[in-house]
Amino acid sequence: MTKKLLAEFIGTFWLVLGGCGSAVLAAGVADVGIGWLGVSLAFGLTVLTMAFAVGHISGGHFNPAVSLGLMIAGRFDAKDLVPYWVAQVIGATAAAVVLYIIVSGGAGFTGVGGFASNGYGEASPQGYGLTAALVTEVVMTAMFLIIILGATSAGAPSGFAPIAIGLGLVLIHLISIPVTNTSVNPARSTGVALFADGPALAQLWLFWLAPLAGAALGALIWKVLSPED
């Protein structure tokens, strides 16, 4: 279990440092910034690389919503859920600390701003409201779980699951960054919210509730859909 939790810590750390780091450090640079497309790719690449690197140790969840969905689908032991959540949140927070140290070392630093946090209303990149944010996060997380469960099922091509899951996360970000800055991952939302300026902490409840509800929905849909069940 210690190795599994360490793998979840490292994987979630890399997801937040790579994904949120790309958003904070590289997305908005004039003329050479990577923009939303680059950030979407970065998030997908973090999951793809860590799924190959440590997925065989812990299952490669890196996300409390994924752990819950896998438990509901019968792929993960319920007794391990809370320890996984703790490791994931600590990993996300550690990555946010590292990112804060980097950002605060920049010339003319006056604050971290939104710090790649998730939000709705005034905190939404394009001003989308609470209902739009809720629906987006539930649906995107549900689809993410269907992708994960399908790609790792017995009937799927062997060895390709990390690619499908990583590309699925890229697509999810391409759709939902304008709405919520894309969570689908409560740990990712929590780590950066602890440092962000603005309403990120006050709105964090949504980015636990909606991804967890979406993960449960996705797992239930898969249980109906799957030929294995």
C-alpha cells in the first residue's frame, strides 16, 4: 500500500505541476505562449506519461473522482478510497507549492492571480455561471470514467489504455477550459485553490461535488453498457 500511495502522490503531483504549470507559466506568454490548446495537451500528457510510468503500481488514478468511479464499477477496493484521496490531495498541494515558489521568483511578482484555479461566474474564463459549470463538470467527468473503464476493460486492445485516457483528457480540456478552466479532478482543484487569488476556495465545493457525481454517473453507465457485467 505504501508504494501505491507514493505512486498516486507522484502521479497527481506531476498532473498538477505539468498541467497547471503550463497554464500559469506558458499559456499567456506574448507571441510564443501555448494557449488553451497547449494547456489541454499538457494535462493529457501528464496522465499519459504517469499512467505508463506508475500506473502498474497503483492503477494510475491521480484523481479522487476516478478512484470513486472505479470503486463504484467494482474495479477498486472501498477500503483504499480514503488513503488514495489523501495521497492525491497531498500530491496536488505539493505541486502547487512548487509552482508557487517558481512563480514568485519571476521579475515584478505581485501575486499569483487565478493560479490556474477552477471557477464559475467571475472566476470562469468566459464568464459561465454555476449551472453551466455544474453540468460541464458532471458530464465531462462521466465521459472520462467511461473512457477509463472502457480502455482498461478486458475486451479493449492491450497496452493502449494510457493513450486513450490521455487523449480523452486532452479533449475534455479543449471543451471545458472556457467554462470552468477544467477540473474533473477535485485534487487538482484543491491544490491550486489554496494559493489562488479570488474566489477559488469559496467555489471549491463545486469542484468536489460535480466531479464525484460525474464519476459515479459514468461508472453506473459503464456497468449497464459493459458486456463484462
